[in-house]
Amino acid sequence: MKKILRLIPFFDDSVNSWALEARLLHWLTLVWLLIGLVVLFSASYPVASSTHQDGLYYIQRQLLWVVVGLAIFKIAVNLPLHRFISSSHWFIFLFLGLIFVTLIPGLGKTDLGSARRLLGPVPIQPSELIKPFLVIQSARLFGNWDKLAWRVRLTWLGIFSLVILGILAQPNLSTASLCGMTVWLVALTAGLPYKYLGGTALGGIFLAGLSVSVRPYQLKRILSFIDPWKDPMNTGYQLVQSLLAVGSGQTWGVGFTMSQQKQFYLPIQDTDFIFSVFAEEFGFVGCTVLISVLFIYATLGLLVAIKTTNLVYKLIAMGITILLVGQSLIHIAVTTGALPTTGLPLPLFSYGGNSMISSMLAAGILIRAARESNEADIVPIRGQISRRRRV
């Protein structure tokens, strides 16, 4: 029984021997996950009761994905980081191929007009699963930039562009923008010349503008973001209902499970607007606590990057931190009207197996980077202790 319990991160005694940053990130990730499950239970109950005649429908399925995510998390925190680095390109090729498969009629499942998932008994969303590997491969490229020939550099820059273009073609502007910004920030952290970074940024802005110009609904989202009350029953409906939920929370919130906006006023409240339900039920105080958790998480990720001497590991730590915390802040900004409405889930909160697996894998990789960056300096290795004693 003890061996079985040790497979679960909560009961793994070896965590106590990790470096401080790794331990804090480990427990903070699990706390983040538990809060997310509690909020998802409340946010999903009404729609699950109406759609599936079972209020626990979504949370039960999410718990299954959590089990898978925890298993992957356990592997990630114990697998040497160089294993991820040496194999990341194969995962990039795999998920890039699957992204383009979703564009084939009859093979991609359409969600709100976007073909983001593959049809089948287990939904696969390659644009979510590719995120951690995109960080690793970009860190691998930019961390060795000066050592690589231009042929290799241009090849990988082209592959990254194909990933972003494939996601953009689904169409999924929010995820494409997040992936593009993450790769760009990893390159910035690596110290690439500003002339390359500036040109890439302009290219990204051009692509985003092109996507908005050929898809009128994306332009309507931007215009409705500027003044959602101009058309509160149509283009501004989602944002208006989200703002009503956030505002209703006031200081302390209306209470757990007591949200009114989740009662079929607020659309997709268990995924893209789950923070709105959280804000309504837990108020300004609850939002402050959650943002504080994100701030601490970002600070720990930054400390890991600072302490790491290996440039590739440093870039991985920075990239994963940007991915998890950055996506969370974008989600919060969207639900509070600070950014145009997009379809980004809140990591470890929103319903969805692909998002859960991707987030848990990313968190595990960050913790592994923390372990390898300074664990040996803080906690002596048992083998070394035994050798010293024998001497």
C-alpha cells in the first residue's frame, strides 16, 4: 500500500529531499489544482445537470484526466531534463502533423466553428499538447543559437512558423498568439539580436491582422471589447455577462456554488469564462488570493531560471513560467474586459483533458528544472554521503 501511495505526488516522501524552489512549486501546483477542481465543480454543475441530467458529469470526467495528469506530472518531475530535450523534436513533428490532420474535413471535430480536436473516443487537441514541447524545442534552439548553422536555425524557425500557421488555420487565434508570444519571449530571454526579434514581432502582428481581416467574427470580438454595452445581447453578450459576474462578487463573493451568472446567463462558464464564476463566488478577496498564487509561482519560476547555469535549462524554466502564468493572466484579463474575448482556458481550472495534461506536464518540467538547478548544492546525494562515510 505504501508503494502505491508513493506514486501519488501528495504522498511522495522524497519530495522533502528536493531543493526549496522545487518543493514550493510542487505544493503550489497541487494547491492550484485542488482549487481548480473545487471551482470547476461549482461552475459545471448547472450545465451538466441540464445537458446530461447529471450535475457531476463534467467533474467526474475531469477527475479521470487529473489522474492521468498526475501520473505524467510524477514522471516529469523524476525524469532527467535532458531526456525531454533530446526527444522534444519528435513530439513537435507528431503534434504538428496532427494539427494539420484536424484541418481535413471529416477528421477534425468542430467546436464553435473551429476544427481544434481530432474525432475519436478520446478527444485529442494537438494545439494544447504541443505547448510544453514548443517551449523545450525553442529553448534548445535559442540556447544553442551561436553554435548552429543558419540552415538549422532557419529550418526550426520554419517549423515554429508552421505550428503557428496550422493553429491559426483551425482557426484558433488565441492559442496561435500564445504560442507565438511564448517562443518570441524565449528568444528574447536568450539574447537574440533585436533586429531579428523586431522583424518577427512585426510579422506576428501582420498575421494577426490578416486573420482578423478575413474572419469578420474576430473583428467583431475586438470591436465589442472596446464597448460591449453597445450590443449587449449579441457581440458583447459574453463580456457583459462576465463583467456582471465579476462585479457581483464584490468584496467577499456571493458564496461557493451560489453564482447566479452560471445559471445559463454566462456562456461556456466551465472553460473560457471559469474565472468569472470564481470571481462571483469568492469576490475580490478570492481573486486577490489567486493572483497572489500566480505571482508566487512566477517568482519561483524566475528564481529557478536565475539559479540555473545551463542556458537551455534557464530558457525552459522561463518559457514554462511564461506559458502557465501568462496564459492564466490572459484568461483573467479576457474575463475582466482588459483584453478582447478569446478562447484560452485557465490552466488547472478549466474543463478539458488536453489542457489538464499539458498544464501538469509543463508544471512537472518546471519542477524538474528546479531540482536540477540547485538540488545537488542543497541536499547531499545519498551515494555521496555513503562514499564519504566509507572514506
